[in-house]
Amino acid sequence: MDGIEGASNPMKEEMQANGTRGVDESPLTSTSTRKNRPIVSGEPLDIEAYAGLYTGRTKIKRLMFIANHCDNPGMQLEALRMAYDEIKKGENTHLYREVVQKIDGRLGPNYAMDAAWCSTIERKAEQRKEKLESELNAYRTNLIKESIRMGYNDFGDFYYAHGALGDAFKSYVRTRDYCTTSKHIIQMCLNAILVSIEMVQFSNVTSYVSKAEQTPEALDPPTVAKLCCAAGLAHLEAKKYKLAARKFLEVGPELGNSYSEVIASQDVATYGGLCALASFDRTELKASILSLFSPHPAFIFQPCLMNKVIDNINFRDFLELVPEVRELINDFYSSHYASCLEYLGNLKSNLMLDIHLYDHVETLYDQIRNKALIQYTLPFLSVDMRMMADAFKTSVVGLEKELEALITDNQIQARIDSHNKILYARHADQRNATFQRVLQTGNEFDQEVRAMLLRSSLLKYDYNLRASRKH
């Protein structure tokens, strides 16, 4: 083993290169871009800028989520203060009381319980509800389908504004029986999807996305983008990361900020990028994401891959909004694992404050790291674990445990020399495999020739014709 170690200087250089430069360099990567790439400092989340990406109830819920999951007391109070101010613009007294209880007087008298405001809002809500009920009853009496649909829609908006999500969902769904055009059906589906996301009932989201996509008329691009986002969130919640990545990659630039009551364009880049890293293989990653940045000569004569690039070309615009995600994807593909993992580490604290990504961060990070370890070992017959540990910025002992788990799970075909700290690949017997394929091909050819001879004999002696005459 010493001989192998001492005589394999080119191999060592290759192994070290695998930690710093990939065998198939991304179009984005060059010496100049590597020097000038942005550095992630791991700064705390800018709550004001973050909240500015969203509107409506999701803005309040995200701020409250940050307050509940952040360890920084200053950020907690800032999130609660912004949530309080946002709620006062609406009519949801239930959320208002919840936020005031969490503030607990820490923001001074200006953010204390405003009982008079609550009473006024609730009194107006009762009056508004009575008016809506009388109008809906009148529409039912007159049997005007469009008016009845609008009446139920107004009820859904009313309940949604006051936080009664279950009643809002029922009201929106009731409009289905009174929809007369495809546009009405799509509006009903989008309303049902919005409320279902708020209620964390993603089975309903999937169902109504499917209903909207089955409408006979062609959907306009902004609606298609919204449905892709909703489907992506549903797959993400179900931990179907590959399907989620594909849906987020299909989102077009028409989305803009038109779906800010659910998701921001930055979220599309982050969710789609991380899910793609965790679930796509190297070819899919290049075809679907990396080649979006600039045309690559290798794709000029590859129509199927080129089609993928064309279909997803607009995802580039989303990645430009989150340069950290763009850079870590590029680093992963280029085998700059230390840099990629550094980006992930710096992003983690902020990702843990995301209402949709919180439960998936650890799983996604584990899958990305495992894929990086597997990808590192693939080109080599033997790998020095000390160099590999240095490439991944970890200890040799920790790396050995990770490799043991991957070998046990049959994700890496290798064995570990624990004494010399070398990983030896277990490659299949290519000679034997080639002979087996030749024998199988020969048997298949023999069967095909026998079948052809039998058929020619049957035709020669007119056997089929005689048999048919007997009948």
C-alpha cells in the first residue's frame, strides 16, 4: 500500500483536483469569475426587506414564524412589530390578539391591546356578514347563476380576511356549481389553492391545480406560473423533491410579484435550486439549470438537451435574484465542494426561518452532501481520505463514518482501508460482464433466427391457409 501511495503522484494530483476543479467545468466557471464571485457573509436576515416581498396573510404568518423560530430577541421583536402593524391594516382580530399576546408589552404602549379597534372591527364584520347573507338570499331567489357565484365569492373573501379559513374554503368551492366560463373555474381553483396553502392542506392544493390545468381553454402565462408554484409547494411538502424541482423550474418570468400572497420570485430560485441539487443527477443538473446561464457548444448538436434548456431558460432570471444559490449550484457541478458547502452553511440559518422550507432543510442538506461525496469518489480507483476530508472541510474520522453509511446503503461501491485511510473502489469485473452480454446477445439472436425459420416454413407449406379453410 505504501508503494501505491508513493507511486501514484498523478493520481494524488487528480484526487486533489477533484476537490478543487471538476472534470466537466460549468460554462459559468472561469478563473476570473472564480476570483470575483460574491462571498456570503452569513449576515442575519433583513426582516424588513424579506417581509417586503410578500403581501396579505402570508406576510403576517411568515413574520410570526420568524418570531417563533428565531433565537435573536431583537429580530423577534422586529418581526412582531411588523406583524402588528400589518394586521392593523386588515380585519383579522384573531391574529391581532395572538400577536399582542406574543409581544407581551415588550414594545411599549403603542403595541398594547387595542380593545376599541377589535370591537369596531368585529361590529363592522357582523354588519357586513348580514348584508352579504341578505344579498346572497336575494340572488338565490332570482336564480341568477353569476350573481350567486359572486355572492359566494364575496363570502369567501370576507371569511378569508377575518381568518375563518375553513368557511372561506367552503364558500370558494361552492362557486363551482355556478361557474359558467373557464375563467370562473380558474378563479375558483386559485382561491381554493390559496386557502389550502394557508391551512397546510396540500392534498387539496394538488387536486385544484389539476382541476385548473384541465380547463378546456388555454391558461395565460401568469396563471401557469402560479399553478407551477402551488404544485411545487405541494411536492415539497410531500418530500417529493425531484417533482418539486421540476415544477419550480417550469415557472416563467411572468410570475413577477403577482403571487406575493403565496410566494416570492426569490423563493422559486431557492426552493427549485436546493431541490434540484438534492435530487437531480449530474446530467439533469447541467441540462436543466447550469446551461441556462450561457450557451455551450456541446449543446448545439444535442436537440433533446437543448429543448430542456429552452423550456427552462427563464429560471436564469430567478437565480439572478439569489446569487448565493446560483453560485453554490455552480460550485457543486464544478466539484468545488468546500465552497459549495460553505455557501450552504451560511444560508442555513436564514433558510431555517422559511415557513415552507423549515422542515426540509436538514433532509435536503444531507442529500446534497451525500451526492457530493458520491460524485467525488466516482472517477477514481482509490481515494486518499485525508485529501477528501480536506476538500470537504471535515475530519477524517467524521468522513469515514459518512462513507461507511453510504457504503452500507449501497450508494458507494467501495471498501475502506481504515489503517491507511484509503477508499478503494469496487469495480465490477468488466471482462466477465462483457462475456455475459455477448452470450445473452447470442441467445437472443439464436431465438430470433429460429422464429424466422419457423415462420418461413409455415408460409412455404401454406399451413396457415389450410388451417383457416378447415374452419
